[in-house]
Amino acid sequence: MFKKRITDKIEKLKSENLFREIKVFEGSRGGRAKLAGREYLVFCSNDYLGLSQHPELKNAMRGAVERFGAGACASRLVSGSTSAHSILEEKLKNFMQAEAVLLFNSGYAANIGIIPAITGKGDILLCDKLNHASLVDGCLLSKAEFRRYRHLDMEALEKLLVKYRFARERWIITDGLFSMDGDIAPLPDICGLAKKYDARIYLDDAHAFGVLGANGRGTPELFENEGKIDVLVGTLGKAAGVSGAFACGSAELYSYLINHARSFIYSTAIPPAIAMGAVTAVDILGSFTKERERFLEIVKDFNSKMAELNIASGSKSYIIPIVTGNAGTALELENSFWSEAVYVQAIRPPTVPEGSSRLRLTLTLSQQEDDRKKVLAILASSTAIL
């Protein structure tokens, strides 16, 4: 019975063009990767600044393996906490100008651990409708009441703040840079509403950390709203080029989370070598001003050329959705890119809402100008599909 049920569900996914499979790369370097013996240009990586291939990161990780071994082999509260983890937390604290920073294994682990730990019965969680799945799941795991407002709609958010003004605590939960649409939360408006209605702000800045803001501290720095966020989550597996995540907040929050965040308490710590790679990445990010500026100029130019092709993505960032609507059409467009040795992924429900299937292009510093020209040429020849 169980086998038939899952088989039927798999067949249903296939019939609706929603079935997914894992693609295994044989190696990657400089915006290129080899798949089934063929080299592809990669235009769906989150390695925005190309740091995953930085020689200083690789050397730091090699040295840390020799010093600490391959893994942490226990949770942080047992015997898995090393000086590498403490150094990284201190480095991130200084970089983010935060009172305290706590490491997590991933952004997903951070969100499903922190939100249920800090909220509960009597609270209201107000969540942007296009927030990342980890934020939604964190809200669902909480015992707090959970409501979603229309994407970036501050009027809808304010109505909910008024409606739930008698809640024990009101939390506004939002992405900074939205991972599938490439648009940015209006943080000044959100901070204004939070102040007006005595609400708290939980910000997942995974895709902005390292890139946005004069020093790469993300959307609060971009909008000059630093110091107004109660909990900020960032990840190390995107612009920082390694893996893991972190939460910025008060010293009291740090102490509270190591005692209450289940995904922290009951997970083996990230390998010390990863932590030392991230230490080096944060050092590099601190002096990467010219590279960030150059990258954002590339992004601006590419989006301008998209507009010249009359392809509206709605994005002004390095995350560029090409919305097809229909899942089958998204797969057809994906195949157009693959046939030209450009690797992108069709994004379909449930990752995005029904009727909004798309290709999600991402720009990185590792890509060359000729690579971007090739992508634009493929798009120009695909207008019939679009």
C-alpha cells in the first residue's frame, strides 16, 4: 500500500511537470562545472562573489583539517565546540557590529530552531507571503499564531499589526533579499511600522549578506537601519562561499538560544575546517569593497540589457527570475539553455506559487562578460517561449 501510494505521487508529479531529480557535478571552477562529461557555464549558483574558489579559503580549510580533523563529531554543548567556532563567532560579531553571534549548521536549521524558541502562545507572527520555506516552517513549528501578508504590501502588514495589537508580542518576519524574485524588502517601512506598533523584527538576510551594503553587512546597512533588527540570520553558504549560518542579536538572546534552540542543541557542530574557511571569508569580505562595487555594476548592466530585450524580471538584483507561468514552459526554456551548455534550473511549485514557474538566473563574479552575452543571446532567441 505504501509503495503504491508513493509511486502514484511520483507519477502525478511527472504528469504535472513537477518531478525533480538530483544532478551530480563532477567538479566546478570559475563559474563552470562538469556534468555527465560536458562542461557548462553555471548561472544558478549562490556563490555570488566567487569566494568558494578563493585560494586563501582553501588553504585555511586545509590547515584546519590538519589541526582539528575532518569533523566536530559532537554538538556544540557536548564536545563539538572548538576554538574555530569561537573565532568565527567573534569575527562575525565584529563584522556585523552585533552584540552577539551564534552559529548554526544552515539557514534552514537557524530559522526552524530560533523562531519556535523565541515565540509562543499569545504571540502573532506576520510573515511575507513569499518568505523562504524555512521561515514558514519555523512559524509553523511555533505555538504562536501565524498570518501571512501580501508580498511587500506594507498596507496589508499594517492592517494585521492593528488587528493583533493586543497580542503578547508581534513579530514581523521577512527575507531581506527574496531568493526567488530578487526583490528587496522595504526595510525602512518595516522598521517604521515595528516602532509604531511596538513589534519585533526577524530578518533572514541570507542572500544579501556579503554583497549588499557598503561593507557587505546586508539590507540593514543598505537602508541605514542597522541596530533596528531584533534577530538577523545570515548564511555562509552563499556570498561567503562555504557553509553554515549565524544569528545576530543580543547577548541575552545568545544565552537563551544555546539553551532553547533545538536545531542548535541537537545537531553536530559544523566541521572546524568549514568554520576556519568562513573566518577567512569574512576577512576577505571586509576588504572586498571594489569587488562588490564591480559586481553590482555588472548586475545593473545585465538587468538593463534584459530590459532592452523586453524581458521583464522585476528584479534589480543578482537574482533574476524569468517567469514563464507554466511548469512545462519553464522546463522547455531550461532545455534551451542546457542545449547551449548553460546550466540553469527551472523553479516550479511548491518552491514558487502555482502559475509562477520560472528560470532563476543568478549572476556571480566568476562569470565572464562573454558568458553573460551568451545567456542574453539565448534569451533573445527564446522570445517565442517567453
